[in-house]
Amino acid sequence: MGVNERSLQSCIVGFFDILGFRELTQMAERDFNQALGIIRDIEGLFQNIRSEYSELIESGLDIKMFSDNVCLSFPYDSSDSNLSANLYSLIEILADIQINMVFRGFPIRGGIALGMHYASENIIFSTGLVRAYETESKIAIVPRIVCHPTLTDVLSQHTRKNSNDEDVLLIEYLDRDVDNFHFINYLVRQAESYDWEDEFFGMLEQHKEVITKNAREHQGNIKVLSKYYWLAEYHNRIADPEYTDERYLIDMSVLFPETCKNPLK
């Protein structure tokens, strides 16, 4: 059943803000074709996501981008035998969207929650969307997708088998930040999807380059720069030299002034 055919029902709903996207509208005033090329590239990303996760799309997954925002919804049925697998796939989808948007220079800040949801051609009425939006606007703060307690409660009750055939709670596939909120650990999710270490190291290198480039471009805007400070700290935590190599680390002291701090601390 497609989203436009749904009645009011329980859904997992996400609301995401694409950081830096408004600057793209300013670019469009100067060079419309260049901006349009970036938009079409992003549109292609979402088309690829829909193609890769076609089974979830057929089961009701809906992803819409409007201006600098993205809304995601998926029906939630506690009696569904595929629920755990679908929940894990949603985590993977969010990780895919995040890493690919970062690589395009547009980190994502968002919230995802559980609640009643109705969507048609003309209207969206949704407690889930309200919770997701409030999580994005009041809690996320930095480029992370934060799970509302309504969803973390669900993820704490469902498991999947890992590579060692052990049951792992789905909440363990998220990370907990300094403010105790869980967020999508997209770098680790991507790392587990690669077959070869050099692919993961290449991803870390690209991730580092994007953060470094964007942080340098926003040296005069401490509010924006602080978001990249958090992103750089997150990157360095995953690029721990104990498991990778020091060259993948971001030198925080060189890239950020002393006045720039993690806004969550």
C-alpha cells in the first residue's frame, strides 16, 4: 500500500534538515545550471536508495525531499514478523543517506520517532512528524539523526543476528552521545557494509576531506563551525588510530579556533 493510500496509522517518521542547502539557492542566483546539476545528483541518490530498498518501498516506505528538508515514513506494525529486519534496514537507509549527503557537502541533522501518521496528495497529519521535527529542531543541534524515546524503546526490544549468529539488540547499532541521546552511527554502519579494509579507509579519507574543506569555508561563522567541530570529533572517534592510521585523524587544533567547542558539551 503506497503512502498516498494510507489511513491514519502507526508509523516511524523522520524529519531531516539538509545543512548548507540554503547556500545552494544563493548559488542558483549566480549559476542556475550548476545548482541544478547538484540537485539532480541528490535526486539520483534518493532514486538509488529507492531502488536498493525496493522491498521496503513496496511495504510503504516513503521518502520525500522538499526545499532543504527530507521527510521519511514507514508503517509500524508490532505484529509484523519482518519488523526487526525492517527496523535494521531503516537504520541502514538513514546511514546511506547521511554518508552520501556528507560526501556531497551537505551534512544532515534530523530526528526520527514513532507516532500516528497520515499522508495524502494534499496533506500530512502526523504526531510522529511533530515528534521528529521537535527532535531535529530542539535536540539534534549538530549533524546527527537523533532517535526520539518512542523509537529507542522499540529498538531496545528487537534483535537481529550478527555475523557470529548472536542476538544483538537493535539499539546497539546506534551510538549514544554526551547528552545521552541515541543517534545513527552512520560511519560504523557503512564500515560493516564494506568487504575490504581499504574501502573503509578510503571512505574515512573522503569524510575527512569534506569536513576539513567545509570547516575552512566557515571559519568566520562560529555557529556553523561548531557543527563541523562535532562532526570532526565524531570522525576522530571512529578513525581511532588503534584500528586505522593516524593520517585519517583530523587535527582539531589546526582546523578550529580555541573559541569553537562542541555545542553539546
